[in-house]
Amino acid sequence: MPGKIGKIIAKRTGNEDLINILANELPGSDLNSLLLEVFARRAQQQSAPTLLKQFEQNRFVQPAETDFIHLLERSLQTLQCLLQHDFKPLQVSPLSQLGSCSVIATVDQDKVVSALRNCEVMSDATNALALYISSQKKKQKNAIGDTHIKYCTVQRHVRSQPFPIKGFSPHFTIGCMVSSGVDTGNYAFEKKAIGEHFAALGDVLTNVFNAGPVRFKLQKREGYPDAFIPAVLDYLQNRLPVAQVTIDETPGMNNYYKGLQFKAIITLQQRDFEIADGGLVDWTQQLLNNKKERFFISGFGLELLNKLEEGLL
């Protein structure tokens, strides 16, 4: 069924079945060709003054506030630091497969900038890395097996929902890490991945951005037994005794993550910032149709850290 906007447009055009025809009856290649023709004609109708006016009104196309060279320097230092923790840097495309977030995660497609040619503008590099790793596993099943795979990236993201927050921009740079493996029992993958992500995050935040002590909160999510979080906490206290890790007793609702979500908090300029977020997701399970697949993700506000260093927040 079409949404509210779809119904309005269908009524305006006098074709009540318009959305259904475009979404369900046209082959993908035909729809893409049609939309290319539509946008080509719309672009041809533009004048230079109109183009400038639309640019000035479009929040998605404005340059970032932050110092570009400083951001690049910090991005390089971040990748070099993560590489020391065996997270392999990968430059992902600025475009992702259409549905990369809404199909395998609980993200509404309206929060993503959809594009032509069966693509969408990158809104979360961890989803793109899940697709890449799943594709590699599918092609090299015997070679990869239960290998523990680790990638990182620094990527510009675009998200469509506006936030009335100082310093917010529709496009921003995020640092991302992912770990992929399979269940081998006793939460072995989960504990190893969490420990590695926490160690790498702590290193980046402390030694690249001089953010001081990092505090981690573990938040229970559905999908794992009650014993899981205490087992993870015990593992971290033994492997990362200097890390400040606690269990959040009032984590609120979240069905994005499975079993565990975490938050990393830093204190800068006498203010607390939840600078990183991550946890276990079931995306590779869905993509490879294998319940033994495990995938752990982390993302942190690299551009936010840059703005804090520049005094923009």
C-alpha cells in the first residue's frame, strides 16, 4: 500500500495505481531508465540562477564546517591506529546497494537518501562492510571458513533526518570497525570481538584525540541468555583491567542490536559525550542464511571529535 505522499501524488495524477505500477510491475532496469529520463528532463529545465537558488536552500549539499586538513590528518591517524589493532582499512564506496540498511537492519528507507541505478547514498559503512564480507565469504567459503575477519574505515555518511542539535550536519565523517566470524561455543567470538573493539576504541580516543579516560556501558538486548552480559563483563575485567566497563541497568528499548549494545562515553570541556556506539547484529546471518554467523560493529563520531578540538561545539 502506498504511503501518504504516494496517495497524494496518485490522486493528483489521476492514476490511483501509479505507485503500484512503478514499485511492483516495472522491471528494475525499466524503472531505472524511466527515472534517469525524468531527472534528465528536470535538469534540462533548470536555469543557472535557479540552480544557485536551490543550492542555497539545500542542506544536503553545503560544505562541512570543520577544518578539512585537520579532519584528514585525524582520519589518517585513526586508520593507522586501528591497523595496529589488526583492523584492515578499507575504502568503501560513497554509494551503497539500495536497501543496505532497511533490508537487514531496523532502519526506515526514508532516513536514507535513495539514488538511481539501484543504489543509495552511504548512510552507514558498517552495513556496506557486512555486504562486502558476506560476498567474500560466499565466494571463498572453503578458504575463509571460521576466520576472524576485521575491517575498519573512515567514511563520509549522509542521513536524511534533521536534528536540531548544534554542530549537526546531514553529512559527516564516522570511524567504523567490524568483526566477522562464526559461533564456536562459549561466546568465544563475541568476547574476543568486544575486547578488541574496546581496546582499539580506547587507543584511538586516548592517543589520537587526547580524550582522556573512556567509559564503556554494556546494555542488554534480546537474543542471548541472561548469563551472556556477566560473562562478557568478566572477560573484559580479566583482559582489559584498566578499562572502565559497567552494566547499564536501565538501557531502554532497542531492537537494532542482538544480545549486547555498548556506549563509549568521554568527558571533554566538562561535558559528557556518548562518542561511540556498537554491538552485535544479525546482518551476516541474514545475508548468508547461516545462524552460526556472528558480526560485531562499532562506530564513533570522528568529525564530532574534530569539531570539539576546533571549539565548534
